[in-house]
Amino acid sequence: MGRRYRSPAVLIIGSGIAGIGAAAKLHQHGFHSVRILEATGRTGGRIRTLSFAKGLVEIGAQWIHGPSPENPVFQLSSQYNLLGPDALLEENQKMDVGGHPPAIPVIYSSSGKEISPSSVMNVLNLYFEWLEKARNFTKDTCSPDASVGSFFRQEILRSSKEWNKDIYELNVALLRTFLNIECCVSGTHTMDYVALCPFGEYTMFPGVDCTFPKGYESLVNRIKANIPNDTVILNKAVERINWDGSFQGNDSHIYPVQVQCEDGDTFLADHVIVTLPLGFLKKHADDFLNPPLPPSKIQAIKKLGFGTMNKILLEFEKPFWDTNSSYIQLVWEGESALTDPQKDLKKNWMKKLSGFVVLEPPGQLGHVLCGFIAGEEAEYMESLSDEEVLSSMTSLLRQFTGNPELPPPISILRSQWHSQPYTGGSYSYVAVGSSGSDIQILAEPLPKDKDAVKPLQVLFAGEATETNFYSTTHGALMSGRREAQRLIDKYPELGTAVSKAKL
């Protein structure tokens, strides 16, 4: 008879795709004592699909960014047959779009005129050229205090000397819009907050971004189907993780970790994987663990950026836009990429709205626009009522289309990620003063002592712990699998009788 091994008790904090992905991988490799503690009443984390209009919309993650074979989210989605036929076309998987949609938008100005795409192309090409240049800096060629925003201002000032007066004002207004879009991509209030030196560490896969016909949560649910039904415990918010201790279990085993929940329940574990958003850790880093987090980890949490990007979804009875267009861009005349916007949020919050994606397919969903807004303006929007936001959007679209009779939207839905107590925003970025090494410090397990009697007590996952793929769902999934692999490597005996097939 061979020796029987006790399956180590693993607790996972948070049931986003990082936590669910870690649990599925552990279960596949013979870990049968895995529990996920989820603070809210649902799984998925920042992946959230809701019913709206005549179909489904995404309140959280929208696209698979870079849907190509290297992307694990794309791999799984293909394997589970969750994608539409276009996403599976080889030419779409190979196309390199640099993280931006390839389609030319319809562009309206605040004076109610449509701007021709031809008058935009030169400055758009310049913008993409600068963006690529910003990604090619190394730590040797730029100051640690440099920001992506300051780099763009330098490039604009240099190029604008050659612009005549007729195009200068339009160009700097267009560039303000492009930078507002970039704030949404980075999840920041201003690109002045985003560090220039490590900007290129973020890695983009090729492929034309695609969506899930049955919602992004269809992927979470499909991964979840690989773990036992009782793995996830909902409405179980964690208050504190006590680690590096000796806690007596009912099974006579001594555990190094005890997790205390807000409702008074406690759980014992050999290992805990923390997958909480960086926004939560920023608020609770000092008191969430006992003993406290090492100073280096607390510093990394404080230095890294975590911002808000929200969506405003509007349903219309009939489209006022060309149904062949996929994106409507808004340009505020008189605004400039070279000057800071006016601070009056009550009056000017909607000026940060970069534009609207036309959601598809209209035959199934209805006529729906999805607006994107980032930063303090996105947070201010959360404080308004639905009626106030709808009224502002109606006024905005009437102004930009030049049609004072434009019918208002018939329904509205919006995200409010900053207000979510266990999230506190949307996703992470590498802020000025931080670097990829801070992401690596955040990802280091505790205890740090390599000779610890009981290693890997507290592990860290989530999109903010992936140096090259932060802010993405594939980064989150990779991080959960990464930490699961640490535990799999520690207990090779558990996997001997289990299939080594990849999830």
C-alpha cells in the first residue's frame, strides 16, 4: 500500500477569474481541499454580464484583448466554443492593431459638425507613432519621474510648430480626445500619472479584440464547472488573514493560517491565495494581514496605480448614427492636449467622455451605445442619479449632432466600479514613481524566507500582479494559474495519479 497524502487546505480570497482559474488548476492536479471565499453575492469579480435592452451587455471586462493562440483567455474560450466565427478567423488572430480598434470612427465636434476622417488621419498617425515611441523607452533612456503625458506634450509642442492656424486648434483638440481614450485604456485620471520608463513592459498579443456572444461571464461559468459546486462560498467577506501561526484544526492538524471573516466565521488553511483588487489592498494593506505585510510590499501597493474606468450604456429606439459605423468619437472644440482641463466636475465631467462604441449585434441587442469615461470624472459620474446622467447624455448628443430634437435614450445602465467596496476602481497601471519591479514585489509569496518551515502561506494573484499583462482578464487568469503552479510544484506527489493535461 502506498502512503496516502493529506490534501493541503487552500483558501482563495476572491472569485474573479484569477481565483476561479487558480481553483480549477489546483483541483485538476489533485488538490481536493480548496475553498473560495467571495465577499459579494456573485462570482466573476470585474467580469460582469447583465441583461440590458434586448440582450446582454458587459458592465466590466468587454473584450478579449489580443485574441490569438498565445492568449489563455482566447485558448479557453475557443476550447469551450464560446466565441463567434469571426474571432476564430486566422487572419483576425494574426492582425496586429496595437491595442486600438482598426476602424475609422465617426467624429462629431462640440459645435455640432461632423469632422471628415481625412482631416484626422495625419494627426491620428502621429499619435500612434508617439504611442509606439513611448513604448520603446528603456530605463536607461528616460527619467524615473517621466510620465507618458509629459512625453506627449513634448512631442505635440515639437510637431505643432509646423501646423498652420487652420489645423492647430483642431489637432490639439483631437489629441485631447485621443489622450482621454488612452486614460480609459490605462484606467487612469490623466496620462501624467502613468510612468514612461516601464510603459513598454505591458505586452500586447496580436488579434482583433473580440467579445463573447453569450457574455464574458459564460467563460467564468465554464471554468467554474470544472470545480465542485461547494468550492465557492458567497457573501463571505474576509476581515483579516492571520498567518505564520499555529492554529489547531478539528482534524488535529496544526495550520499556519487562520482567516477571519466579517461575520465572525473563521477558516484554517495551509495556504491562502489573495486575488483581491489592488484598489482594495490600497485601502486595507496596513491591517488586512497579521503579522502585517512587509514594508516593501506596502510600498509597492502604495506606489502602483489603480484608477476608475466606467461605462455608460444608452439604448435608443432608433439609431441616429450610421449603422455601418462602430465608434462615435467626440471632440471638444477649444480644449487642448497642452492644457489641463477645467476642474469644475459638476459643469465639465462629461467632457472626459471620449466617445461611444456601437454595440453589436443590433438585431439581437437593439440600438445601444456604450460610452467610456475615466478618472475623477468617472468617479463623479457615480455620484449622480440615472436621471441626471441620462439628461446629461441627451444634452451632449444633441449638442454634438447639431440636432436639438434628437430623441433621448429610452434606457440607461452604467458601471460604478469606484463605489464598489471590495473593488475601489477598475484596474491597475504602473504609476510615476513605480515600476515593473513593484508588480513583482506585490506578487511575492509570504513568508519571504526561503528556508521557512511552512513556506507559501500567503500567495498573491490578480491582474495587478502580472508585470506584462496587468489590467487584463488574461493577466488575471495567468496570475491565478501561476500561484496554483507554485503549490502544485510544492506537492508533486498529489499530481502523480492525476492527468497533466492543461486546463
